[in-house]
Amino acid sequence: MCTFKEVVSGFFFVWNAIKQNVSEFCKNTSLHAVHYFTDDNLCTTKKIFFGFSFFLTAAFTVYLSVLQLIEFQDKVIITTVSSATFPIEKVRFPAVIICNVNVVFRNAVEAMLTTLKPHNISETTLYEYTSVLSSLITSHPLNNTGVDYAYVEEILQNFYTVDKLMAMLAQPCSSMLKECYWKNKRISCTKYFQRIKTSGGFCCAFNYDGMFDISNLVDRNPVNHSYYIAGSGSDLGLRIVLDAQANKYHSVTKPVYGFNGNLYWSDRYSYKTCTSQCKAYTILKLCKCLPFYYPLIRKRKICSLMDVPCLEENMYNYSSLNHRRNLEVGEKGQVNDGNGCNCHPQCEKTVYELYPDRVKATTKKYYNTNYSILNVYYNTNSCQKTESDLYSSWQGAIALVGGIVGLCLGGSIVTVLEIIFFGCQCPVNDKEIEIQEVNHILVNVRGFNQTTNKECVIGK
């Protein structure tokens, strides 16, 4: 066990070693004004002046470097206009997704009665249960209808999963799409449209190229491919005759009649897809289930009506744009920020600006019906093409900060090597210093004697 004297002696030895290495570094470093700190020819006042100047300059250097790094993070991408008249025929026609705001049709509910009557589920109970199924999409609180939702779901699990139930109750594309026209030619709606999942339920999509799940509830091998048009105007676009079947509404996501458009999942990277996946992960983390409208890549529990209270309680957390991957759930269900989703801007994207317009139908064929006609087309023959590039790479950021440090302090990579070199030097005690000084004196004396002897020989 070390004595107190040995501990104190060791402390002073380390302290003297640090002072010695710092002194050697100050004498030999390439940093501006540092060698003045150990210059014995300067008075204390001058040393204080140079020391204050150095540390003030160092603080200014750190301030400038931090500002540059913040600007580097904020201005990651710079966008420039590549062409103001890019031909529209080279731009893929947008995917058109049509969703009925009614997610449960009465005809489908009536068809379920035959299956569920032997299991003591009355017509009133089934209608009350299916009337609140829109809460699986909106996360709105369930109406107090007096129905035992848990009991009904226990019976339904023997026949349907949640996603299969919603698919069966949704309006089929064949009844929604009455007539379809592409480039002013009538086409088969069932051939050009496919059924997909969206945040609005099961919808019908045209020119869709997105992600499909493991279920058989959506069209996995559609016939249609990417479509393009070579001009503008309604005659060269898409025209659809729609039947909302308002008399069969039973459970709606919005208090209106008609249709709604939605975004879609894509198997290609996009910022929206990344944030949607992050939202799905957040819901799974908080409520231990996934809404039925998310693609089922892996077998996960699908949210039912019993999970709606959890979805409603955490709606702000998973609806916020600031989604997180690593989540820590607090006592009251609050989400503590973890690491970000790392959703980077995509390298290539097409942005369609929507200019909606609505007029009364003048065609006699549809004048006295509840049909709606949807026209989707380009209004110009060209568009603006922009290019995005990195504002500055990490190499540029290092070069920028290195230039600031070099200008203000004279620092460089050599300075880092100097710090490592002098920091790793072995300490030399006072006795070794005295021996080195004596040896240095003896070497000088010997050199002087040899020179004197040579002069004597020459003088003979």
C-alpha cells in the first residue's frame, strides 16, 4: 500500500511532467503567439497580453466554426432551375386514387346477416357495430350505442380479420367506376384501375406503382403500367364517371357525400413514404397494433375497435411530423424524443400542382343522375424542371472550418500531430536534466580543446 508521501511525490511527478510537455509544445508548436508564453526574454505583462490575445482569438474561431456548421446543416440542398420548358410527354401521368368517404355499404352489411344470425348477433347490433368502423381510419371516439364491441369482435374473428372485413364492406371498384376514358377513348375500368389500401380505406387507383402487402385483398399484379400523354387538355387526359351510391352510406370518414383523393405507399424511396413508415412504427410502438390500411409486410396485430381509444389518445404523437424511431413512452403515454427518422429528401421526384375546378354537368346522359364526372389532365404542354444538389459536402465543411482555424490560429493537421507527439513524450526528471547539461558542457569543452590543438600544430 502506498504511503501519503509516495502519493504526493507521484502527484508532483505527473504535474511536473505535464508542465514540461506543455512547455516543450509551446516552444515548438506552429500555432500563432503560443511560443511567447514560454519566452524568458519577455516580461510578464507582454506574456499576459499575448495570452489574452490568443484565447480571445480561439473563442472567436470556435464561434465562427459553429456558425458555419449550423449553416451547413440548415442548407443541405440547393435547388436550381434546369429547364423552364421541359416537355410534358416525358413526365409520367400522375397516379389517380379515388376513395369513397363511405367505408361501409349497407348492401354488404345485409349480406353479413346471413352468416352471423346463428351466432346470436341481431340485425340492430350488427348495424350499430358497423356504423362506427370508420373510427378505424379517423380514430374518433366510439359512440355510446350500448353494443358490446368486444363480444361482436370475438364472434367476427371466426370469420374475418379486420382488413378482410373492411375490404368486404367497402364499395367495389366495379360499382364505383361506371365509365372510364383515356385519351378520349373508352377503356375498361377494371383493367386500368386496381384496388389498393390507403389512409382513407380501400380505394381504386389508376397508373399506380406502389407497395403491396402480403394479403390478397389488393391487386398484386395489375395489367396497367406507367402511362404518359403528349399534350394538354381534357381530351388527352383521364375522364371517369363515378357513382358514390349515397343512398347506401352507413359509416363515413367525413360528413359529406362523394369521393376523396389520397397519397399512396411506394416501393421506391420517397420522403412521404419514409414519414408514413415512421408513423406506422410509432403507432405499433404505442398501441401494439397497426391500422388495417398499412401494408402488411410482416405479420402484425391489426388494430380493431378495441384499440381505437389508444389511437385517439396518442393521435397527436403519431400525427406529428416529428416522428421518431427510438421511442420511450412515459407514464402518461407521452413520447420522449429519441433518434430521428432520418428521412432524407429524395434524389428525384415529380411534383404535381393541383388546380381544382367544379361545374354542373351539362351532358343529358348524366343530368338527372347522382353520377359525378372527374377529368384529370395537364393544362400546359411544358413544365419546369429543377435540379437539387448538395449545398456542401462534409469534405467542404472540414475545409471551411480548417480554413477558419488556420487563418485565426495558424492551426492545421500538423498541429494535431504536435499535440499527440508532445503529449506522449516521456517526462524527464531534474537529475536527468542536470546530467544532460553536464554532458553538453563536456562536449563543448572537448570540441574547444581539439580546435586549440590543431592551431598549435599549424604554428610549428
